[in-house]
Amino acid sequence: MKRTPQSKAPVDADARRAIKPVICYPIDTLPLPNMTTYAVAREAMKLMGEVIVPPRDVRIFRVSAGKFFRIISMDGPQVGDLNLWAEDDLSERFYSGKTCALHGTHLSTG
């Protein structure tokens, strides 16, 4: 995988990293995913494509129903917005910041 040039870190990067995050919505009430299902799917996964998003930029890609996509931070810790839409129904959507704040959803393994 080709690495993109890393952006220059802000002068206060170490201070920002040292701040403990504040959880402002409960996560202990979320249902647990069936990790066995995901583990089985991961065993058979093969790379179908790759999209590299440079810092402070945007990319769009399609993921078919039943398929997975993985987000990897290639150049160290990053913060990114993730917005998802159902292609056939744009009212079905996920906006990472707003949806997390309003509905207490989280993206992680599973």
C-alpha cells in the first residue's frame, strides 16, 4: 500500500493527544454484534479495491449490499468524517458526528 506524505503535526499535537476523551452518550446499552459472523466473513475476504484519501480531502466510493469496507489510518491517528447513504433511499443515512450525538451510535470492529 502506497503511503501518502504525512501532514505536519500542529504545534500542540502532544497536548491534544494527552486530553482524555469525554463520553457524552451511553454505550453500555448498545446491542453486542455477533462477532463470530464477522470473523467467518473476514476469513474469506479479499481486497476488491482501494481508495486513498489525502489529509483534508474527500473521496466517494460505493459498497454493495452484503459487502464490507475497512478504514485504515495509514499515517498515524486521524479524525475523519464518515457519511453513509443507501444508494436507493437517500433518507437512509449515517452522519458520523450528528448520528453519534443524536442516537449514541458508534463505529468500531463489528
